Amino acid sequence: MRETRVYLLDGGSLELDGFHIFWNKGPAGAVRIPCYSVLVVHDEGNLVFDTGFDLAHVETVLPFERPGQSAEQTIPGQLAKVGVAPGHITHLVNSHFHFDHCGGNKHLSNAAVYCHEAEFRAADSPEPFEVLGYSDVSFAPELARRQAVAETDSALASVYAPRIEQISGDQEIFKGVRIIETPGHSAGHYSLLVELGHRRPMLFTADAAYGPASLDTLCISGFHFDPVASIRSMRRLKQIAEETGAELFFSHDASSYAGYLKAPGYYY
Amino acid sequence: MRETRVYLLDGGSLELDGFHIFWNKGPAGAVRIPCYSVLVVHDEGNLVFDTGFDLAHVETVLPFERPGQSAEQTIPGQLAKVGVAPGHITHLVNSHFHFDHCGGNKHLSNAAVYCHEAEFRAADSPEPFEVLGYSDVSFAPELARRQAVAETDSALASVYAPRIEQISGDQEIFKGVRIIETPGHSAGHYSLLVELGHRRPMLFTADAAYGPASLDTLCISGFHFDPVASIRSMRRLKQIAEETGAELFFSHDASSYAGYLKAPGYYY
């Protein structure tokens, strides 16, 4: 039996305005934020949580977010550092389908993809204010075809046909690896809680909390679907962290991220 | 029988950031916005829709919004210009209870106050991100006492005891004077539609649409309770304007406001 390991897969960075990070508070001004994914190597399989952004997509559709991503900061590049072949990823969970969390899904063609059922619907039929967030639908060529996105009539659709499992509620994917419903930032958002043998559990908030200041002040990000639900989700994360003794890992905070161990290092 | 008249009561101005006005879009930077109320002089009574902000409140609690308001720009000052005594206002409708829409309620002590039931609850128990919005509870000393706001233990509470009618759904207040449910900006938000004898109906969006650019681009304000509902409400306003031929009057847009006729002038 293998000991569970957790790797943080660096995915480069984007630039947001301070008003995007702290809703209505800011202050204004460009802030560079990290993007990363999580690999859980577990006795029951290899799970990836989120897959970062696709550089070409962001350069084309959202160049104003000034993406920074080396070849090493892609999903294949990061998995190579860890020594895991993309084809050996068995499970893929997307916290949600914003472009900076699902851009690398297409590299994990053998993985069963898990997402919240409300999230799939939202990505299929976004509100006007969500159109850019859900602009990368390469994670689901079937959905992209429905939206008549030209690029997916090309090679991609024929080579990537993911098996997407739409779920709801908290779920235990592997023993000690749970996804926790934290809606609000998007319609069907999941956070990830991982128990390990030699340290406190790790609670990956994903975009339910960009950084510690978000949680401390209950200031959600400017990007959100339901701010009331967002507040409930933040409170839920705090409560779970207190009850389980978990350490919180935030999604988009440069100074927190600087202190995290990145692949090929791992938590265990 | 009197002909119905509509007066726009100037209430001064505030300063917001562009990101507050156009959610997640901005651009950043200070923007001065007008605040005004509406007086409908009608055969069935004298109705005021919204009452602007209280200067002392904003100077104390939200000085960063840099309020500008002369004595003439208060509710008593504006009513004096029109020649209506505050005590002769019979009906008061608040689109919602954000401080810049209810700050002058206390001057209309004989009016029956109409608000959406969901709005009253929200003002009584705001979400963390609404605390500043609902910071002026002088419109309901009973509610202020529950919130233990010190100032209302003073003179005000004893002299102002409004009769507040909590309603829901679209309502016809007077013949040809309707309030229209447009939730989203706040939990229970109303817009106002007034039919007149000699012109197109007037549709006051209140904060369901700060300005024409908001409506054209479906870009709601940064301040909101439920963005999905906000989009529905914007679409509803567009549809009502089309169906009734109404002219839209926006709440917080300086260039639109410059073209509106202000009291003592009136629409009829």
C-alpha cells in the first residue's frame, strides 16, 4: 500500500485588478496571482484537482490577464517533474470550470472527470457576467460543439472525449480524499480535503477563498455567481478547518503560495 | 381632478469607483454620481419614491464617498422648491434601503412607507458585504433599536415612528403609478412606472440600472445581492420599456441626469 502524497503543480500566473480579488474593496491596480493544480497520488488512483489555464486560450481570449506560463508550468510539464505520465491520471476533479481551472483537462485523456452538476449546466449556459470565465470549453468538446465554438470542430474533439461524471453533494473520491461543496464563486464549486499520514489534513479552498485575507474579512472575489452562497461557503471552510485541524491552502494568493511546497516536493 | 405631475428632487452627489459602477469592468477611478428622489403629485395622494442620503450619515460613516449636498438638496429643501410641505406627503416608497435611497425618510413623518418585505428583512439582517449599504437605519427606528444603534436611542426614535407596509409583487399604488419588482441589486428592490397625461410613461429603474450603459451591456453595479436576479431584472426593465413605450430614467448616471428636468420643473 502506497502512502498518499500530495503534489502542488505550478501553473504559472495571471494578472487581475485588485477589485477582482477583493470585491468592491480593491484597492485598484494590477496584482499577479499564482495558478496551480493538485496531484493526489493515492492507493486507489491518481487524482488531479484542477488543471490551470491554457496559455494559448488566455493569450487569445483574455490577453489583458497577461498570462505567464512556461512549458514546465503546464500539466504535462509538471507531471513530468513528478514522474507520472498524463495517461496514468485516473481521476480528475474540477473545482469549477473557469478557464484557469480546466485549461489542462485535455491532457488527461484517460481520467474520469468529476464535476458538480450545477457547474456543468453553468458552463453550458453562462450568465452574461460569466462568459469570459467559462470561455475555455475545451474540457468538454461535446459542450463546445453545442456552443458552436469553431476550434473544437477541429482535431481536438476527435481525440479528446472525456467521461464526465456530474455529481452533487460532498463526496469521498478515495479514502481520506473528499470534495466539499462550496458554491457561490460559481454555481457548483468544490473544495478539496485530503487526509495524510504524517501531517494535518490539507484543505484546498479553490476559488471559494483566493487568499487568507479573503477568508479573514469574508471578502469574496469580484468574480462570483451567488455572493450570499459564497459567504456561507467561506464560513463552512472555516468550520471544517477548525473541526478537522486542516491547514488551508488558498487558490490565488502570491504570498501564501510562496510558502507552499511545490512539485517535485510533496506533502505526505 | 388634478393632473399627475412628476418632479425630480435633486439630492446631491456621491463619489464611487468605476469598479463599483461597472462590476468587474470599471475602469478604476473616481466617478461622481447624482442622487435624486421622485415626487409624484397625484389625485390620490402625494408620493415620494426614495429620499436620497443623509449628509451627516455619509460624512460620518462613508466619508470616502465624498458627499456633496446643499441644504436645498435635502428632501425638505426640494419640497420647499415645489411648494409641498413634508407633512403633506402621504405615500413613500423606497426602491430599497441602501443609505443613499432612504436617508431622508425621517422628514416625511406623515407618509405611509412602502417597501418590499424581502428588503426590510435584508436591512434588518444584512450580509457582511451589505453592512455599509444598509448603514443608515434611521428610516426605521424600531429596527435601529434592535441593532442597538446608539443614535436612535436619542431624540429621533421618539419623534419618528413610521408606519411601514411590507409588500411584495408588482403593485399599483395610485392609478397609473406602479412599482415593479426588480430584485438583485438588493434582496427586495422596486422600480417605479408612472403614466402621465401628456407624455410617454416614465420608468425609474432605481438601482436596477445605474445608467444606460449598464442596461445596454447588461453590466450590473458592483453592489449587488444576487447577480443572476439582477440580470433578470434588467431584462424585465427593457421589456417593460418596450411594451409600454416608457422612457427610462436611470438612478446614478451624471450624463443622463444632466438631461433630466429637475424640480421645480415637472413632467406631466
